[in-house]
Amino acid sequence: MDINTTPRAPATLPTGPAQRLDYAEQSPQLLKKLTEFNVAIATGAIEEPIRDLVEIRASQMNGCTFCIDMHVKMAKIHGERDLRLHHIAAWRESHLFTARERAALAWTEGLTKIGEHGVPDGLYDRVRAEFSEKEISDLSFIIVAINAWNRLNVGFRPVPGAYDAKYGLTKAGLG
């Protein structure tokens, strides 16, 4: 294939699994509380670029297409570079992340997929070298929240991009 040739889009786009139910409609008070929790997290000690990386990485690990779609768009709106977004899944091999970002991504993986013997002391020590105790606590709550959203969205399958206009994500230009 000539690299200067733009590939054509398929005649019809494949469809994903159908949404199972609308949890916002079924449990509005619980959704409100989870949303309030998310708003509180945004005012914590962790800077926005790290929040974006953490939310994307946990969503990748959990296979949450809805959340990957949303948080990649949010990261783009916040000014994240395309190449870094492409490298998140392979952050260990990438040279594009700071020591602080790498510690946050490692902690995200450790808390998202808790091993049989918990979270190793070595991982905690690595995170503690980059973050204060307050920051580790706030980072952990970010991880808790994104994992909650991932579980809802993997379970109920909302359509990725369906709420872009509502959440202002069309600004990302990735629709």
C-alpha cells in the first residue's frame, strides 16, 4: 500500500454490542453520588495529566471501550499529545513518561488488578518516592472511581461516543 494513499472507510461500520440497560435511568440517585465523588476527586492533589493517564490505563486494563473513548477525548481536550496516548498501553517500554507518571501508572495497575498477595511493598515504595501520602491517597481514590465507572460501563455497554455532545467531548475532534 502506498503510504501517501488514504485508506477508504468501509461501506458500513461494524456495530458493537447493544446497550443492556441505562443505569442513569434505573439508579439516578446512585449515579448522582458517584458523579459527586468524581467531582470531588477532580479537586484533589493529583494533576490533571496524571488523572487522564490513570483513567485511560485502568480503562484499557478493564476493557472498557466507553471509558477509553471518553478519557482519550478528555485528555486531548486537556492538551495531551497523540503519541503519548498511543504509548499508554506500553508505558513501561516508552520514554515519553516521567518518573512520576510511571509511578502513577504502576500504582494504577497494582490497584486495578490486585494480585493474590495484595499490592507489593516494592510498588508502594516506588509510588512513595514520587508522591506524598496525601497524593497517594488521592491517586488511589481516582483509581477506585475509574474502576467503578469501568465496571458499570463494561456491564451495561453504553455506546462509546453517545454522550460526547452532552459532556463537551466533541471539542476533541475525534468523533
